[in-house]
Amino acid sequence: MASVTSLTSAVHQRLANALSAALPESADADPLLRRSDRADFQANGILALAKKAKTNPRELAAQVVARVTTGDVIGDIEVSGPGFLNITVTDRAITENLAARAADADGRLGVPYAEHPGTTVIDYAQPNVAKEMHVGHLRSAVIGDSVVQLLEFTGENVVRRHHIGDWGTQFGMLIQYLDEHPHELDHKASEVTGEEAMSNLDRLYKAARRLFDSDEEFKTRARRRVVDLQAGEPHTLAMWQKFVDESKIYFFSVFEKLDMEIRDADIVGESGYNDMLAETCRLLEESGVAVRSEGALCVFFDDIKGPDGNPVPLIVQKSDGGYGYAATDLSAIRDRVFNLKANTLLYVVDARQSLHFKMVFETARRAGWLGEDVTAYQLAFGTVLGKDGKPFKTREGETVRLVDLLDEAIERASAVVREKAQDLSEAEIAERGAQVGIGAVKYADLSTSANRDYKFDLDQMVSLNGDTSVYLQYAYARIQSILRKAGGTRPAAHPELGLTEAERALGLHVDAFAETVAEAAKEYAPHKLAAYLYHLASLYTSFYDKCPVLKAETPQQTENRLFLCDVTARTLHQGMALLGIRTPERL
Ligand code: ARG
């Protein structure tokens, strides 16, 4: 076990020990330790404890101080105000802590694994077959990917599920059209680029739609196709498969552009649950969880009513016998709980689908598929807005194509990289441009809390000043350049040296990485990690402004500062990786 006890928990432990010695009845009381501006930490828990024990808080605080072990981790502890404790840790403890992190052979910077990992099935990156991907799909993919990285880093067993929209009535129309115009998708998958695949699908979709709207007989044939598809008629299925395959070429090209690993085996779309739908409905009906209403199979909820005051049901099966989105999601729950043995079901889906998930989860609870031991949670995300604060649309009012946005981000980022580039070749500029551009898009998404809307503003996203990924990437690259100048060998720590304020602040923040990661993973909150990293880069910048590294007072001090640079860079690199963002060595 290479995990490192953080300074926060070391101080916490010493305080808790002193507290239970001073006040035995409060053996496991929380001293409420916080980082503070006045000292390194402040403990605010004494006040409430003293009140409970009916003693004077300042006296209790003084007794705790008298019993605290100092000298190793805690350098100084004093009572302040009505009974707070201000705690300063020793310079040595800071440097030794960072040295232990740097020495972690697992390369995890001493971050411990979660004590009780479980299995999480995460549903994210779920575009729809034969349709363009839009910014909503971007959010699900970007947030989901980061949450996967965070959870896996804490040791959670993560099963990824890309619940793509690959089933439903529109396929009747598409398949019928393709069947009547068989040469339209006649090519080997390997010969088609993502862009071509999408334009093929788009063309087919439009042509099929035109025919469907103008030709009654085609409409009838298309409807019959839906029935064939759901019944699994082999020829119809083969045609359907062509659409899925063509779409996947396109999806994979977008995910690749997003620098994101999506595995084919994890794509289990709506169609994957087709065999379970009838049984799901039967179980719901037999248990009385769902009832027939005007021919449809419905689940009702006391607290869910429409604007007219009438209850809004979850429709599991339509009156024509067709199964919809809800039946698929309920079947997926059964699969994820009973076959995949999930303890947690996580759905990274647009907030506009929150009512759907509320009803689906409640139905699954009533049916006994979601027991007390399983958590189901929608990590709901807000809408992407244009610069004008309205939902993001093209000037013509159409949804913006995701690929166009990504290409523009890469183009803007390449311009920024080119302008600053000193010793980069054209090929390097192109590569860094992509890493910076995609990083900018991801970071803008991940740095606000997921449930909030955010503005898609490329000017802001690729700005070098402010809370952007470019700022973080430059901080990282600058550190690498210093380390290269210093000779490129891994610098050693010198715990015997005293530290300046800027060094202490940086060191204490590096130490907080483990706690930040644990919190971000537990709360599915990548934005907390993003905020941490931005703060880290800012603290590094002020350290660098105030403390000469290569021209420090002694060779030991130079090496210790290089060591600080190195451990900061490794923390930045690891943190950015958990957000799915690259940190180029040179920029
Ligand atoms: N394909 C859906 C959409 O584009 C998202 C699927 C969400 N996941 C789910 N299990 N329903 O809106």
C-alpha cells in the first residue's frame, strides 16, 4: 500500500486524540478541521463540544492544546477567539509528505483507494442511430468519461453502457426505403469516413422522410416494417444492422476527435433489451405495479400530474402493442442489477429527461428490481447555451452539429498555439492544437457544475488567462521546460529546508489532491477537481513569481524547488487525465 496519509488527516488524528484525552465522553467527536487563511488549519469543533459538556470553550481548547502532540506534523497550535484552534504544520512535514507522494511506486501520488468499492454501471455517451450528434451528446460523453476515470481511480468496478437510440418506429421508414433502394449503403465500412457516413445517413433519412410524407402506400409498407423489426424478421434485421454500422462509423469518428475511448462491447443500445421487453411488461402487470388504461400499460404516481391536474402516467406499452423508451429503460435496470450486479446505476442524461428517470426509478423500486442496496441516480446536466444565453442553435434555427463545433475549437486553439509556439513544427502545432482545442471544450463543460447551463463561448474557452484548460496546460508545459533546463533528472526533496509562504501554500494544496479526488468521485462532481486544478496552477504561478528556482540561494534550495515543480506537474497531469484532458510536454 503506497497510499499516503494526508496532512489534513494527520492533523485531524492528533486533534481527535487530544480531544478524547481532554474530554473522554467525546471520544469520537469531530474537531471540524478546515483549511484556513490565518494558519494552515482551523478547528471549529470545540465550541459545540464545550457547550454540550457545559464547560468553558476557551478552557477546553486550552486543555486540548496542552495534550496535542507537536513537533512532528503540528508545528504550532493556539487558541483563538471564543475557542477556535489555529494550527500550523511544520515545513518538514509538508516536504516529507510530498516526497512520500512523489515516491508512490504506483504513480498515484499516494491517493488511497476507496475503502468499500462497488460496481457502478454508468450510462453515458448515448447518441442516436441515423442522427447527427449535438451538444447534448457532447455533455453526456464528456461528463460521463470524466466520472468513469474518477471512479476507476478510486478502485470502483465500472461497467460502461452506451445506451444508443437504435430502436423505434423511425427505423421502419428507413429500412423500407433502403430495401427499395438497395445500393445506397453499398460499401465496405472500412472505406467510409465518419463525415461520409453521416452524410449518407442524412441523405437517406431525408429521402425516406420525403417519401413517407408524400406516398401513402410507402407509409403503410414502412409501418409494417416496424412490426417485422420488433419481431426480429432476419432480412429486416440485416437492413437495420446496416444503419447501426454506418452510424457507428460516424460515432467513433466523433469520439476519436473527442480523444475518448469508447469500446464497441460497451455499446448496448435500446435494441439490446428487445428480448426482455415483453417479460418486463408481464412482470409489471402481474404484480399490479402497472395497469391497463385505454389499452396502454401504465404506471401512475400520486405526485406526478400534468398542468390540467390529471395524473401523468409512465407508459410502458402503447395501446398498439409497441414498446417505448420506458420499457427499454426498465429492462436495462433489470439487466444491470441482476446480471451485471450493480450497486449503483448512474445515468448521465440531460436534465430535461428527469421526470422520465424519476418515474422509471420509482417503478423499478415498486417492482422490487431496485432494492435498498442499489442506488439509482441521474447525473442530470443542463443545457448548452449560445453566447446570447439562448439554447445553442445555428442562425437558421437548427441544432449545431457537434463536429463543426469541435473543428472550430481545434482551429481556434491551433491559432493560439501557433502564436505562442517557439520551437514547434507544423505537425506539432496541429497535434497540440487538437489537444488544446478538445481540452478547452471539455474543460468548459467540466468546470461548471453539471446541473447548470453554460455558454459555449470559444473566445473564452481558448483564452490563456482565466479558468481555462489552456491556462492549466501552459502551466504544466512551463514546468516541464524548467525541469528540462535543469537537466531532466527527477529532483529530490530536502525536508531539512525551511519553506517560504508561497512554497507552503503550494505544498499544502498538492497534499489536498487525494481528498479532492475522493470528494469529486463520491459526488460525481468533476467541477470540484477542475476548481482544485485551477487553484493549483494559480498557486504555482505565484510560487514561480516569488521563488527563483534555477537561481535559488543554494543548490539544495534549487533542487527542493525543482522537486516542488515536479510534484505539482505530476498532480496537474494526473488531475487533467481524470478530466480526460491531455497535458502536452511542450506548448
Ligand atoms: N439516446 C438518448 C438521447 O439522445 C439518451 C439515452 C439516455 N439513456 C437512457 N438510458 N435512457 O436523448
